[in-house]
Amino acid sequence: MSNLIFTNAHLIDPETGTDSIGWLQVSNGRIAARGDGDARAQGATIIDCGGKYLAPGIVDIGVKVCEPGERHKESYKSAGLAAAAGGVTTIVTRPDTSPATDTPESLEFVTRRAQADAPVNVVPMAALTKGREGREMTEIGFLQDAGAVAFTDCDHVIANTKVFSRALTYARSCGALVIAHPQDPGLSGGAAATSGKFAALRGLPAVSPMAERMGLDRDIALLEMTGAAYHADQVTTARALPALERAKANGLDITAGTSIHHLTLNELDVADYRTFFKVKPPLRSEDDRQAVIEAVRTGLIDTISSMHTPQDEESKRLPFEEAASGAVALETLLPAALRLYHAGQLDLPTLFCAMALNPAKRLGLDSGRLSVGAPADLVFFDPDVPFVLDRFSLKSKSQNTPFDGQRMQGKVTATYVAGQEVYRRP
């Protein structure tokens, strides 16, 4: 279907911050027109949305697909199907594969496999240092030519400031975006929880929220020195927010994201050492969670992502300290975000600004919009459908979700990539 018209839809437009009833026409993979009232076009297929919601497809920064090296945890096919079912039309993949995606050849493998197997758009990031070891920078220019949209060592913090400053300087000369994990590695090493009464009662090794602020403060100082473009992958504590606000006010090229888990869960959810709730950085206090939600509302935090990290049963069925960190979230990102909408904390245009428009803008993509001429990457969803999540129904190969058995509200009806339907709810 190359010519579609969606009618009677709540159009969620993050660019204008509006939620309005109208119609939207798709032609040849792009948005051709939109307006209010009824629309008719010769030869077009009419899709009546019945007053449900149509929004730009989610652009998810920081998705781990375990090819090469750990294909049993997640493949491009399974990740693509999970993304489509979750309304994610573009996944931005992390380079923390085995081996790391740190050469043009390994990046070419990722690109070819994604194009062959995934029904959604896949844009890769590459490692900032070779092997993500923090010692020698990668060939940033060649990796850009091969298609890398950003450079990151993921949760491996580059402790050597000279190496990091040189990498930032070189990235700036190439016009490349650097994505970093703001954390002091000395303080956070070995931590499984956020320090406080709860962690002490549970006997868990913990890290102070100050470790995040110290890591961000260091990175901001290096940004002042190098002038590079920088994105903090996860800001999760109230203590880090003033530093981020000052850096933006001072005109640095800095943006920040947070994960859906840190917006919707807190440290108490770990309860009886449930390892599906073990993520990195660890879940924070309720005060931190509320502060981060407010930062998303005001635009201080720019993006929301799934930080999709598949782990197999063997990696999670261990004592809490020894269990692997991470949770899958491609399919649960939207319904979890809708918790904030139903709670009256964030409206839908703000949510889709953080989940679609801002990530696309930061990476230089033309998606994440409902404007005429933009790619017809769309999610059609009903925010009010209640359900109980069964992790075994997820399309990911790994089912390590903290939302298993929880009541949720909001489901994707259909997902479109370049005007082609890639998912429809049974």
C-alpha cells in the first residue's frame, strides 16, 4: 500500500506539542499531507483510526542486539520484530557486542545483517575506543563513512582523561557525536544497588548517587575544553541535574537521556532480590525518579530510551550481586511510558518529543515527526487497553523484563515503516 490516508486520528505532533483530531496522508513512503476534518483521495486506502492515536515511530537510542557473539540472546530478526511490536521504528544499536563493533568491517557486518533481517530501521553506533578498553581511539572518520551515527563505549567509562579528551577532540573535528555513561568508575565498580537504607537492609553492595554527578562533572569539564558534541546516555539522579542545567546554560553541545526503567521503577522494586530489576545504573530512590520525570517534562533531559539489554536465564538466575545487569524493553517502552501519561505527569506530545523527535534530531535523522515530507514511520496505538504482561509472549529471544506479571495500559495497534505495515496486533 503506497498511498494511505489515516482518518479520525488523534495526531500526536511533538514538533508543535499538539494532540489534535485530524487526518494524515502517506504516499511513496513519506507523509504527503495532513489536516483537520475528513480527507478523501482517489486511489488511496483509507484507514479509520476510530479516534485512537497516531504518532511518529519511536527512535530508540542504545539498543543492544547481540550479534555477533551472543546470538542466542538476541538477533536482528528477533529485535526487529520486538521493536515493531513496540512501536519502535528506528533502533540505534550499541557496539557492546562480542567482539566490539570497532572497525569498519564489523560495522559493515552489522549493517548487512540488519538490512537482511530487521523489519525496522537500524542505525548503528560504533565504539569510541578499540575493544571498548579505553586505551586507543577507533578510526572515527572511517567508521562514520561506514555508517556509524555516534560513538560510545557504552557502560565502559573511559577512566583515562587524556585518552577521553583526545577522542572528544578528534570526534569534534569529524563532527561526530560522542555518547558516554556518566559514572565515576572507582565508586561504582561492583555496585548492585543505590546506597541508602534499603540497600543496607538487603546487604547489597551499593553506589552513591554522587558517582553519577562526579562522572558528569568530569565529562562537562572535558566538553568545555574540547567543544565536542556529547550525549549522556542515562541521567538518573537528582544530584546530576544541576550540573546538566549549568552546562546547557553555558552553551555546551550537550544533551542527556534516561531509561524507561528509571522513570517508572525505583530501588524498592528489587524487593526479594529479583534480578530482572537489576539494571545499570541501579534503580534509584523515589525522590530521584520524580526529579528525573520533572526534568523530562521541562526538557532538561532530552530523550527516553529502552536501554534494551537482553540476558539469558543463566545470566539472571544467580544471586543478585552476581547476576548480569540489564532488561529487555523494546516492547514495553511505550506501555511503560504511558504509565506517566495516565498518572498525569507527562502528556503525549512531551513523551513523543523525548522518544522520537529529540533522538532523531540529535542523530541527524529526518524521522520522529509528523510534518509533510518526513518519513512515514508511524505508530498507531490505543493508550487505554489494559493488559497483564506475560514475559513469555515477548518477541525478544530473551524475556528478562521487570514488568512480568504487572498490570499495564496501552498497546500498539499497528506500526509502519516508510508507509509499509510491519506489525499489526492480532
